[in-house]
Amino acid sequence: MAKPGYGKRSVPDQQPRTPHDFALLPARERYIAGFVDHLPDGAAMSVKQLTKQLPLYGQQAIGTSLNALSVAGHLRRVRCPVGTGDETRWAFRTFWSRTARDNAWWTTYLTTETAVRTAAPAAVPQQRTAPEPTSPAPEAPTPEAPTPEAPTPATTPAAPAAPTASSAPTAPTVGTAETAGSAGAAGMARSAGTAGMAGTAPKALPAAFSPASRFSPAYLALAELGRKDPRLTLSAHDCTTLEPQAAEWLARGVTTDYLITALTAGLPTHVDCPPRFVRHRLTDKIPPHQHTPHTPPDTNTPPPTRHLLVECTDCGRPGPPQALPDGLCRPCRTTHPTNHHPPADPTQIAAVKAHMTNLRDLLKAP
């Protein structure tokens, strides 16, 4: 799982920045909201990171302030899946809005594709394209290697051909190398040229003359029997003769591994005639036709849709946007109630203080 940095992501359609953006918030929340509003997109907004940058408050105070900003409609914390195939990682983001939004707006926005693209990390495509320039690097010297060796066969016959012709040493040399291949000097020149290019030729020979390119899978499976069990070693003529029967097995939907296992399983202690034994098994143990429907991949299928999971700003519990109103889960909403009571009347506060003072005086009386 990726390290939760909660990088900042600004939502669209915000009002212009003014000195009175967060005037309705308490002093601490107003201070933290002003600092977060000036952070660039991508800046870390975890509680620990904000504590390092705001030494006036501790982690507990900043966490409580973020909860209040979430309830006020200024931020939502989400996690988005990144990665392809079986590997899935989670990236943590914080959507910030200078303009206070209600729960309906946040629920609608976080379920749109725009929010998914905004939350997706921008560094992922660069990691995929970074290894590409390195792949053609080793291929660059490959075409240059034969280039200096190309004139080598043409220059090597010039040495033995020089004493042959005294008036025109160049013309007979080219003609001898191209037309008179049976001459002794030309034969030595060709052998020298072949030996000069032999350093690069073996790299291409295995690909051109590999058995997999010349023989069928059935033939190769029969040739593999001798490696699996020496009692079933077959010659090249035997493999060619039994190839049609083995191909019939593969045509019925089995694999070459299944064919080799069926032919080598339960062998007797001694096999007198391996070709006749294999022919007998190919005939008697031929499998039935297997229905393997092949469904071509649909290239028009869109990629799987990725959805954002909203996190509780307090405890980090994930869930769909509609399940976390105000950015808080149900237990956290109970612990931190969102309905703030209006401040008490100053006269009532003074009456309570006077009453407490009177009680203290009565307790001090003898």
C-alpha cells in the first residue's frame, strides 16, 4: 500500500480568493484553512506533515481542525486505486475547496470521472515510458558491427590477386571474386571472408535453424519422449512416421505436456521396440475431442471503471461518498457532533458565576 500523503487536489468552480474567505470559522480553523488554501496542488496534507509546517498547533489540534473543515464543507479525503493487473495500490488524496460545499455537491462530484482523473497520480505514465529509451540502446551497435566487416572480403582477395595481374590489379580481383568461384585464390578469399564474418553469424543461426521453426509441435513432443524416459527414445525416422498420429492428439484439444505424460506414464520395466510401443499407445489411448471455445478478446471493451472511496477525516474508514456525510463516518459523527449549540447569553453566565460565588461563601461560613 502506498504511503498516505493525502496530496492536495483543488476542486473546480471555486470563487476568487478574498481576505474574508474563512471569516465564519473559529480562529484556529481559519488559520489552518488559510494555510492549506495557499498550498500548491500535490502538497502533502497529512496531520503529521501539517504539524511540521504549523508549529503553533499539535497533531491533536490539527486533526480536530481538519474534522471541522470537513464538516464545514471545505475538504474531503479519498483513496483511489492505481496500478494494473493483479497488483493494486491505493493513492490517498485530499480534495480542497475554498468555497464551502454541501454534502450533495461533494457526493455528485466525487462520483464523476473528473474527480477520478484528478485523483489519479500523474507520475504513473512517466514510469511506463521511462524504460523505452533504454531498449534501442543495445540495438544501435548491432547494424554498425557488420559495416566495418563488409569491405573485409573485398580487400582480402586483393592481396593474393596482386601478383596474378600486373597491368590491372583491381579489375581481375573483382571479377575473380564474383564469377570465378572455383579458382584457388578466390576460394581462399571466400573462406577468409567467411571466417571474418563468423563472429556475428552464430547469433542469427540459432533463430533461423531452430527446431521449433522447422518441425511441428507433434514432432517435437515425440522427440522429447527420449529425454523424459530413455526407454522411449525415438529416431528421426520414427518421429516423422508417428507425427500424424501425434498431431491427431493435438487436434483434439490436448497439449504437448498431456501427450508426453500419457505416453510415458506406467511404462514396463523394459521396452523392446520403442516405435511400436509408442504407436500402440497413440492408437489405444487417443483422447476424445475436447470442446475448447475460443473467444477472441474484445478490443472495444472499455477499461474497468475506477471509483473513489471517501475516507473518514477522523478515523480513515473508507466508504462510498453517500455513506459519509460531512466526511465523517457514523461513529465519528456521534463522537464529534456537528450541530453546534449557539453561545450562551452573557447575563446567564454572570448569574451562574454569582450563584457559585454565593455557594462558596456559604461553605466558608462557620
